[in-house]
Amino acid sequence: MEKLKGVGVSKGIAIGEVFLYLPEEIKVDINERDNIPVSDKKKKLEITKDKSRKELQSIYEKMKSGKTEKEAGIFEAQALFVDDPILDERIMELIKQGFTLIVAVKKVFGEAAEEMEQMENEYFKQRAKDIRDVSNRLLRHILNKPIPDLSSLPSSSIIVAKDLTPSDTASIDRDNVLGFVTDMGGITSHTAILAEALGIPAIVGLKDITERVKQGDSLIVDGETGKVFINPNENTIDLFKHKKKALEAEKRELEKVKFNEAITKGGKRIEVAANIGSPKDADVSLRSGAEGVGLFRTEFLFLNRNTPPTEDEQFKAYKEVLEKFNGKPVIIRTLDIGGDKQIPYLNLEHEINPFLGVRAIRLCLTRKDLFKTQLRAILRASNYGKTRIMYPMIAVKEEIVEANNVLKEVKNELEKEKLPFDSNIEVGIMVEIPSAALNAEALADYVDFFSIGTNDLTQYTFAADRTNDNLSYLYQPLNPALLKLIKMTVDASHEKGKWTGVCGELAGDPEAIPILVNLGVDELSMSPQKIPYAKKIIMEI
């Protein structure tokens, strides 16, 4: 028996047999050229795109009609990449330079994916897989190669793969799959998303499990601990059969409480909300029992395009979420982007240390045209539900004052245009810089609430990049130094009659939840799938 440890992304126990999935990789000589006329290559490209577009539409319709309605949006988004005018333009440039169609598609989509992978945010890094998935589909059609899938599996299969693309996950034989394990991937990967939707265990980031197993090996997957057992002995199998029964019983209990209010035994009510990255996340959040949105990341609107999103585009996205939450509070964070994310149309200057540079609120106050457009869209959307605005990366009160002055200007504009909005909209800040926590008492005079971003607060407190594996020992969100900063922030808000939430990873951590509640936190916002368990923990405090 061999034991491996990865990252558990979907709870549960799976006991089954390995289905090793290693599809052939398409290899391309990126310097290859040919003498085929540009018009012929362009015609071939259009035929290829048409096939891909129809396939993606078919996948979208199939998923929308089943349990994975939310995940169907992945393929709706992929179809946009097929017809992306910027990518088209780059492909045509390479074709005209004499490169083969295969090379042009491979290079252009590869460069677009690499741009996404360079971003700090894990969510956007994982979106690079969508781009590579579309590229793979196009390349296979150009070469007349079949697209591999997982539509026919032996019973009791546990899929073992280097990684799973969105197309792989969409094709899976759901009657016979018990779980997923992959060499690569993160907590926001499509493997994680689909596993959560299907309610089956999954572990990612195992590095080399595809090299350690063979077809038909016995496997135990523990999605809670991230542990995988290869060819386990009988005692281990019996142990996990009992654990599986216990987890299934717990799941039934969580179903009973997920829509309840989270109230401690002492009578304190904690609002449990969801962190979302796009309107597509709203449905699963509501199904998980979210009492609102504690963090609506708006960066998705600004990426993968050559111009900023218009006011109407933003308005529609915010309005969609607000209407779905039907009066429950939705906190919309203004643009949190900076020098580490290369967005061509922003023309951001290269910075030696972008994590401490012109980003988030600093960028918005520098580029007030972007900021005002976003605020207009948020305010207009506020007419359709309980909306709160949140400024990210606030360091000093002057930034809040300047941001609120811009907000006031926008309100005056909308009043003159007779456009309705919530004139009493609440405004808060993310507390993710130590200076904000240390000076929370003074900052509380300028806001309605605080929301603590524990990921960055930890990073900035210990001066250690949280994405650097060599410094992982310094990522200590429960260190007394961090807890003191959280306590200072909570106390300062309460003294001024305001409230404080937590929207970092710590908010959904079972070990941290009782600590945060005892520190006086009023709201916890987390990944949707963590909400039922978080409520259960709170009710037992």
C-alpha cells in the first residue's frame, strides 16, 4: 500500500479502481511554415471554428439541462474564445507571415493562456485552461484527429489524470465515475468545480500519481484530507468504508441546516455569505445556503478583452446577481487589479514590486475614468437589490475620502440624469494592509463596514509572498499577530456602531471559524461549498 497527499477539493470517500486517462498530446513545430495560400488557410480556420462552435453549443445545452447547469456557463464562455476578434487578428497575422495554420493557432492561444497564468489570482490562472481547451479542440479538428473523452467508463472508476480540461469533465460518464485525482490543478480548477457539482470526492496537485498507478489498481480517495491510498490493504478499506458512511450521514445533516440562520448557542447571529467571481457563481451559492455575497470580485469583466467593459456591460452583470439574491446583501468589490496583471488596454507601467505598487484602489484613484464608470454601473444596479460597495487595499483614510468624493460626484450625475439608485448605499473597505487594521478606529468614521481579507493581511504582515512555496512557513493566518489585528479591527468597528466581516480563506476554515466568532466577527464569507459546514460549526459554538 502506498499513500500520497494532495489538495482535497471536494469532500467524500471514494473506493474504486483506477481509470488512467492519458490522452495523446498534440506536438507542434512552432517554426513550421508552408506555401498554402492565405485564403485556403482562412477557409480551413472558419470550417474548424464552425465545428468547434457547434460542439461547444451542444455541450452547453446538455449540461444546462442536468445537474451541472451552473457549469454550463464554462462552455458558453469557451465559445467566445472561438470567435475572439483579437485572437483572430493575431492568427491571421501569423498566417500571412507564412506560418502553418496549426502553428498560428497553437502560438496565439498559447500566448493568451500564458498571460492568464501569470496572474496572481488563482481563479484567473485556472481560466487559462479554458483557452488551452479551446485551442486543443481547434487543433484536433485541423488535424482531423478525434477529441478524446470519458463518456464510457468501467463501473466504480476513479479517474486518474495529469489534469482534466473542461471538455474532459463535460464528457464524463457520470453513472460510473466515483472520483477524480490529478497530478495538477488547484482549488478553483474545473476538476474541483465539477466534483463539487456532482458531489463526488476529488484531489488535485498530487504531482506524479499518473506515474505511480496502473490501469485497474485499487484506490481510496479521501477528499477531505487530500489523501490517496494505492492498493490499500483490507483493514484500510474497512476503515474507509466506515468513514464513508459517517460522511454520508453528516452530509444529510448539513442538508437540513444549510438554509438555517447561523446562531451560536450564546445567541449571536453570524451572517454566512459567499465569495463569487462572476454571475455564474450565484446559483450554486444560493443552493449552498448563502445569506448574501460577502465578496463579488469584478475583475472577470476586465480580462480577456482589448477595451474596458462598458457601463452597461457591468450594470447587467451586477444586476443579474442582485436579482438572483432577491434582497439579500451583495458586496461588490471595486476593481482589484494592478501591475502584476498584464492587461494591454490599461497600459500599466512595469513595476519592480507590483504587489506593493499601483493596484486596486490606488489604480482606481489614478484612473478615475475606469472608477467612475464602475461606480455608475454599481449604483444603477443598486436599484435592483441590497447593494454594498467595497474598496480594496485601503491603507490610509485619505484614500477613502477621495474614493467617496468620486462616489458623490457619480451620485450627483445620476440624479441629474434622473437614473434611480440607492442613495443610502453602504460603503466599506477591505482591511488587508496592517496600517488599516492598526488605524481602524479612525477609518471607521468614513465607512459603514469592514471586511478583512486574511489572505493579503497575512502576506503583508509577514512580508512574504503567499504564492511562494519557499515561504509557505510564513503563511500563518492564525498567528497571534494576525489575530490581534483582526481583534483591533472588530473592536474599532463595534465602538463606532459598525460591523466587520472576514472574506479571506480563513472565513471557511473549520479550525478558524470558532476563533473568528469569539473575536467578535459579524459575518463570514467563503467559497459556496463550505457554507453548510460553516453554519453547522457556528451553531455548535
